[in-house]
Amino acid sequence: KNQVEQSPQSLIILEGKNCTLQCNYTVSPFSNLRWYKQDTGRGPVSLTIMTFSENTKSNGRYTATLDADTKQSSLHITASQLSDSASYICVVPLSGGYNKLIFGAGTRLAVHP
Amino acid sequence: EPEVTQTPSHQVTQMGQEVILRCVPISNHLYFYWYRQILGQKVEFLVSFYNNEISEKSEIFDDQFSVERPDGSNFTLKIRSTKLEDSAMYFCASSEQGGIAKNIQYFGAGTRLSVL
């Protein structure tokens, strides 16, 4: 079954600290993986897209990694800020479909002062 | 920065009533989508739309749902006879490119539908 699983479900860190969020997927065939940030009551916003040939990609303080062999991805946030408080969602398109995205349940991150 | 606009932000309706959720995708985008998120659950794909027709739909998107692009700017989702379980946040998204790789879908802020 095509699924995207994320851990942890929730995370609390202090401002300025780093954290790493995990994503495991079983979607096959695999083409690419996306990380989205969703603020409470808002729509998801794309942070990064990684294709199967990319191992790591950075977007400011966000660094995503991908291991297509183990079907795992991580999102590392450095020097966290209060504005990083949000849900971070791992998303994998279902290949063979047109643009159907399979969403993980997200990791709810709370950054405290 | 261009954005996807959704109206209304909150819609309250009685069970059995018809609702139309409205979206204005980013102007040069050609691919349009609807997703829903039941409170506390994952975002779920409903339907994708391209060239004035549905390109893919999920099992959730049954005969009670329909989509339309009535003019050059709006994209709507209609639920004919709402059920309690239709209560959710509905997100519209659009992308410039289709296909699998590299199409970034931009999401609207969502419409919260409450069915009483």
C-alpha cells in the first residue's frame, strides 16, 4: 500500500536549537519527495522537492536528505526560530497518476522561547 | 508573490444542502486540484483538473462531488448534498506544470466546511 509515515508526531524544542524530522515512504514507483510546512489554519507551503537522484538539498535553515534505497527522508532545521512552529508534512506523488500527492500525517513542531 | 485564493474562509451548512467552494488559482497555472483535511487527519487528494476535464480523482470523489472551471479564473468544488462527514478543511491548489516531477503545487488557505 502506498503510504507516507512520519515521526515524531510532535516535537517541542527551544528557540535556537536544531531538530530533525523523519519520513518513511512505501510509494512505488518513486519519483520525488516533497516537504511542506503548514501553519495552523493555513494551506501547506512547499519547502523543497527532492528527486531520487538527490541525496541532500538545502533551503535556508532547512536541509532535506533522501535515501531512495531505504525509502527514508529527513528534514533538519537549524537554529530554530519561533516562526518555525508549524506542521511539517512529507509528501510523495503517486507515480502513474497525474499529480496525486500522498501526504504524511505531519510532525507538529513547537518552538518555545 | 502570486497566491491561490479561496472563498469563503468558513462555510456553515445544513446536512443535505448544496455547497460551492470557490478558488482562484494562480493566473498562469494550468493544473488545478482539490484536497481535503478532516480535523486531526492527513491531507487527502480529491481531484485533479486539466484542460477543462478531470484528470484523476480519488475514491472519496464520488457522484456527490463535481468540479468546474466556469470562466478563465475560477475553479469550483460543488458538493450536491452535504453529509456530516463532509465537514473538513478543503484546500485548492494549482501548478504550472503537470506530470510527476518538479511540479510545485501551491495551496490556498483553505475553506473550512462545517455541516450541521
